[in-house]
Amino acid sequence: MMSTAAALPEVPPGKVKAFLRLVMIEHSIFALPFAYIAALTAMYLADERVHWGELFIVTVCMVGLRTFAMAANRIIDREIDARNPRTAGRELVTGAVAVKTAYVGSAIALVVFLGAAALLNPLCLALAPVAVVPMVVYPYGKRFTDFPQAILGLAQAMGPVGAWLAVTGSWSWDAVVLGAAVGIWIGGFDLIYACQDVESDREGGVRSVPARFGIPAAVWGARVCHVLTTLLLGWYAVLTGAGVAFWIGLAVVAGAFVYEHTIVKPNDLSKLNRAFFQTNGFVGISLFFFALVDLVVRGLGI
């Protein structure tokens, strides 16, 4: 891994911050909590102990893969972004980050991800390239399908599954259920997020659910997605024998979904950013908190 990294051009320190803004590193908060839920649940079921080294490597994997995915997304979409008034200020469009820097950053992130996967177990390393595929396919999805959010959901669903594999080295359908919940949740709120680009997407030939079927259909689709997410999280709780604290957390999450869909309506998208960034960030953090409390109460040693 080190020889590959050494072969990459050095990125001046001043450009690192711009690159991190490009990939919106802070948005790792959406997926990380669910990866931690999967990893910690697997550890509890295995020997009721937190393995901090493994948890750290899982974190590196998640952040590395997400950083690669976001950089690839920005590189692939830079021409589309330039035509959209909302995204015309993004770093690759304005030149704040050079395309070469974005390529170097994405390559480093990919190397970090693959290297971390290699430190976990053979199955994680073998499946790591598979995890990369939907990350690259997603930005192209809006060019050939009206349902690019489904590809995004698939990409995000792999996080909890990968975290479970990292701990156990074996497949788990429990983790698949949690992954499906995460994928449908993120795909659902991306339906809402895409509503703000309907006019630009239609003019530029960019495909999406709201561009093809309209904003009301996208908002109702998101509502259905979040109902399914809640049901899947409940199923996961049953499969893993979750206790009272997890169910309280699920009730909190359900309340957050209700709130999200009361402030975002087909004829009023003025509070879309609050729903997207604040409410969905709260969903991940709150459920992780209650899941962790539940695992500790049940005997997880930290």
C-alpha cells in the first residue's frame, strides 16, 4: 500500500482543506453511525467486547470509500454542475480545486480504503472492489435512468454489511436488513434533495425521479421510503434481540421522519436544507446513541 501511495503526486497542504470541502467530509455523519451499529452489534454477539482496533479500521474504510465516492461524483458531474445555478459554485467548477487534485485525492482515498480492507480479513479485501462499483456508477446513473437514487441507496446499503463483515468475516442477513434500511433511507431523502434541481435537470437532460415524474411524486416516494426504513429497522431490532433502548431510539427516528415530512411539502421546499442536513444527521446520531446504550445495558463491554 505504501509504495502505491508514494507513487502518487503530493498534494500541497493548502489544497487539502479545499479538497475536504469538495467531498463534504462532514457528511460522513450520515452513514458512519449505522456502520458502527452493525460493527458493535456483531462484536456484542461474538464476545460482548468492543474491539477498538477493528472499529478504527472500519472507520478508516468508511471514510476512505465515501471520500473516493464523493470525489468521483464531483469529477464525473463537473460539467453538469457548471450548468446548474445551485451547483455552479462547487470547487471543481470555480477552479478552487483543480481536476488533477481531485483525481489525486480520490486515488489516495481509494488506496486508503483498499489498504484498510486488507487489514481486516480476506473476505473484506475480496469484496472491497465490489463496493467501489456502485460508487462510480451512481453519478453516471442520472444519464441513463430516472432512478439514480436507487443506485445511491445500493451504494449506501453496503456500509453496515461491510462493517459486519469486518468484525465477523462472514455474511449476515441481519446486516443486510440494516443495510437495506440505510439504503432506502438515504435514497428517500435524496429524492427530496433532487427536487430543488427539477428545472435545471429537465433543461439539461439530467434524469431523476422528480425531473421525470414531478415533485409531488418524489416527495411521496420519499415518504414511502422512510416508512419502509422504519419497518426495516424494527425488523433488524427483532432479528438481533434489541432491547428497550433501541426501540425508544426507533420511536425517536420515526418522530424525526414525521417532522421531516411536515416541513417539506410538494408545494413548499423552503425548508428542504433543514430537512436534508439537520434532520437526517439527527436520525443517524440519535439511533446510534440509543443502539449503543442498548448494547451496553445488554452487556457490551467498552
